[in-house]
Amino acid sequence: MSRVDQLKERRAAAAAAAQENFVDPDAVDVGPATEQSSTSTSAPSPVTSTPAEAAPPKRAPRKRTMAVTTDGRPTKSVNVVYVSEAVKRRFDAQRHKTRKVSHQLVLEAISKQRAELATIIENSRFSTAPVDDLFPADPKAVRYLGGGSAQIHYNITPDQDAVLDELTAELGFDTRSTWIAPVLNAYLGGRKEKLAGQG
């Protein structure tokens, strides 16, 4: 047998052997699908990392605001009554003696003399430029006992302020200090200021 024939015979034997071991993939029954093992290449489940402990929120700086009522007005209003130096000394003396704050003493003087306010104010009126009775006095020259340049400060609530506004209008004044000064003069202890001829 020639060398060529031997080679052909070997190739034929190899082909026959391959044919016997051939398996058709379409004809193979692989059975029902089974659950993939833990080593499968399925997508990994999401990993949740524990976040670092959150820092406590910073507190905003407190803003100081003025207390106001429902309609926006301040809860207290600062008022001033202008009195003479003598009335101021009497006021301070009585305030310290009774241990009352300024607004208590001012409101007390008005309340206690409520019925006599008009009379007290009228009897305290005088003119720095008097004229004959036939002519009315110059309004700019009219003064009241107890009035002056010394200041008494007092704080009152909006409701108290409203009452003083009503009394000011009722008594015919534009400013409350004008009529409160003679009321204080009449109420406070000590030597009261008087007009010439008054007992």
C-alpha cells in the first residue's frame, strides 16, 4: 500500500469516529431549567452602605423682635409729660415712697381725680401775657400749673393709650402732656403750685 493510500485510510477512520461521537444539540433534552447557583453571573443585588451619622443642624441665631399686638402695634408705648422741676421732685418722692413705677402713678392721679379733671385743669390755667377781660387771651401765652421742661417718662399699653387719647379729646387738648401736668400737681403730695389769690 502506497503512502498516499495509507493517509486516505487514516482520514476516513477519523471521520467515521467523529460521526459516531457527534451529538445534535437540537436533539438533546436538557430537562427543565434549574435555579442558577450562587456562583452565577446574575446582576449583583444593590449594596446599601450605612451613611455616616448626620451632623445636627445648626441653629439660626435668634433675632430680637419687638413684641407687638395682633394689629402690629408695640405692646408698650413710651410717653412723656413735661412738668415743672418742683412737680418732678414731688413725683419722684411719691414714687419712691409708694414703690410704684411711673405709669402707675400717672394713671392713678388721673383715675382718682377723673370726676374733677375739667375743674382742676380750668383752675390751673393762666396766661403769661394777660389782657383785659373783654378780649380772649392769646392761646400761645396760655400755661397750666405744674407744666415745665422737666420730663417724666412712662410706658403704657395700647389700651391705656387709647383711653388717654379719648380723655385728651374730651378735655379739648391736642397733646396730653398739657393737661396731665396740672393733674399731677393737684394729686401729688407736697407743696402744690398755685395761682396768685388761690388759697
